[in-house]
Amino acid sequence: MAKKDTFRVVSRGKDGSLLIRDYASCDPIINVHAQVGTDDCSTDLDLRGMPILRGLIGPMPEGKTIVRYETPEVFEALTKEWMAAKTKRRTRRSSAAVAAEAAQSAAS
């Protein structure tokens, strides 16, 4: 497993843009946001034991070596964007349906 060695905090600027700050350790973040617990249930085993911070959503994995924290506003906005994104759906047709369509178009 890769070691998580970068801590990223994502917030919104006054103009609405995303502000991303990277830290080499969690200490500067803990100085600003109080630690209220530790993650003990993440499916990414590298995140277990990482701090849970008041006022931030996280920890979340981002790539192999980054631990991500987001402000609630950013988390909500990015989640809404993710939910609204349309995925291209592929329909599967049986070979019988394809043959029937081909026969119908050949007959016309």
C-alpha cells in the first residue's frame, strides 16, 4: 500500500473559485481545525487512524498518496455536480434483435 504523505484542503475563495492547499503533514491543519476523532472505518486502509476535523469533510482518498479534506460547501457543490453529470448508457441488444432489425431493413 502507498503511504499517504500529502494532505490537501479544498475550500472556496471569495470569488467562488476552488482553493487547494497541500501540506506535508496534518499538523498545520489541526492547528486551524480542532480534531474531533480518528477515522476507523474507511475502506482505504491507509486512511484509518487519520484525524477527523471539525469544519471539514474527510479524510478522503485522492490518488495513491493524497488525503483530501473539503469544506462542507465544496463537498455539497462537487457532490451535486457529480450527481448531475450524465453518464453515457450503452444498451445491450440480443443477437436475435439485431438479426430481426437487419431483416426488417433489408425487406424495406
